Amino acid sequence: MPMTRPNIQGISPFFIVSNVDQTIAFYSAKLGFETRFQQPDRNPFFAIIGRDGVQLFVKSDKDVSPLPNARRHPFMRWDAYVDTPDPDALAAEFTDRGATFSEHLNDTHDGLRGFEICDPDGYILFFGRPRQPALSSS
């Protein structure tokens, strides 16, 4: 009898942040995330925020500073890739919410279509998808 392959549901980046409340407020107001879990107020402080099938774990500790990828190496700047089937519509929603883009909606040299948002601690999220192949006329 063949074995069923176990299912993997997702992955959640874990960001060390300077202030969990500030992070929750940004992701909620600008990106439409919800708070899925919030640890009672004590150090270190922890929360899970998410939207649809995407979520982030965020934690702050007075002795640890955020270290986004862009601060380590400018050419490896994304801290998370967020797959979305319609980056154009999502960029329009985020614009309506007052989000500031670190890179506006475009087609990248990597073959993706999307945009970047930088959060208050400097973490860069790319929201996008692979570009659709051009239709050939025959």
C-alpha cells in the first residue's frame, strides 16, 4: 500500500523587531494583517501576525537588535518573499492604505513581477509572482 506524503502548510519568517506593538500597528494599518496571537506583555514579547495564508512571527528583546538582510548585504535585501497571484491589485490596495514602497511595482530582472515594502525595522518584503510568459503569435 503506497504511503501518503505528509503535507506542509506553510512557513513563517521570524523577525526580531525593536517594538512588537509598532510592528503590529504597521502591518495591520498598511498591509491589512491581523494579530493571530499576542503573548502577554512581558520581556521578551512575542506575536504572530498574518493575512490569508501568510504569517510572521515577531519578537522583541531589549538586548537584541533587528538585523534585516539589507543591512548585512545590499544585494541580498529581501527578508521574505510573499507570493501573490495579483501583485498589481495588491499594490493598489497598499497604496490606498498609505503604504510606502521601497521599490514600486515592476517587472524585475529576476523574472518576477512585484514590489517591495520596508517595515519599521528595515525588513524588506517582496510581494509578487513569476512574470507570465509572453504569448507568441503564430
